[in-house]
Amino acid sequence: MEKDFMYLLEYDAAVKNYLEQPLKIQYQDSTGKRFEHTPDFIIDYFDGTPTKLVEIKYQSTLKSQKKELQERVKATRMFCQTHGLEFSIITESFIREEKETELLNYKFLERYRNFFENINKKESAYPVFNTDVAILRNKMKILKTATVQNLISNISEDKDKQAELIFLTWFMVSNRFFIADLSKKLTLNSMICLR
């Protein structure tokens, strides 16, 4: 579930940066026994939203381990108050239900996102700068907004070339050159526009 949450963070334009298991919080329970807790994430935002400490838990775990988690949550909340942080517990209902469509889109886009960084340019005929990226961008400047299918059809009627252009279009969406409504399932009929 933490990995799925990371997809949401990676594609959230408001997130400046985040760290997994960023710190340890030491506390003692009501019997005086000492414990150490490592929250799952710390998240910084661009928009001035306070830095957030996040714990990812299944709802069933919150219920079945309620008593054990109470003191850990209390200690984490106190730590956050002392250090000017917000604290959130996020469950699968947010990650996999409320954000299900976005999560599926982000997983789909991830394969395109860093594609060109993974190419060995010394052993590949692939150019460092792909002129088709410029062609897509220039066509979108003219169209202003279009479906993915409409954009590529306006550039080429050749099916092989269209396949390449679809790939590059998803690359451009995943890297925010093009904007799409990621709260709706991405298809060739998805509307896109320039950033």
C-alpha cells in the first residue's frame, strides 16, 4: 500500500518532496515501557501546506490493533505538535478506493515517464532530441485542446507512425508537457492540452 501511495505522491503537483521512513519517534507507554516508532512518510508541499507526517495503515489493522496503536498515535501527534507538523493516518479506502482511477492512471503513465533516461544513447540510433516531441507540441499549440487520437491523426495517417506518436503523447502527459484530467481513466479519447 505504501508503494501505491508513492504513486499518488509522485504525480501530485503540490508535493515538493517526500521521504520514506524519515525519522524515529521514541515514546513510552502507560506502563513505562519504551518504544520507537518510524512513520511511513514525511511530505513537503509547494503551496505552504504544513509538512505532513503520514502513517499508512489498513483499516482492519486500525481495528484489530486499536489498543496498541493508541499510544503510538498519541506520541506521534505530540511529536508533530512540538515540531509544527501535521499528522495523518491514510488507509486503503483513500489510496485504493477514493483515488483508484488516479492510481491506475499513474501506474499506466509510469512506464512512459522515464523512458528516455533509460536509453543507452551510445548504443542506440535513437536521437537525443526527438523531433516528434516538437511536432506534437507544435500541433497542440494550434489545436489548443484535443483528444489523444485527434492529435495524432492530425499529424499522420500512417498507423506505425501513429503508434510512435501515441507512445510519445503518453510520455508527454506523464512528464506534464501535456495536461490531462487524471481523475478520469486515460484512453485515446482523453482530452489533453498544453501545460
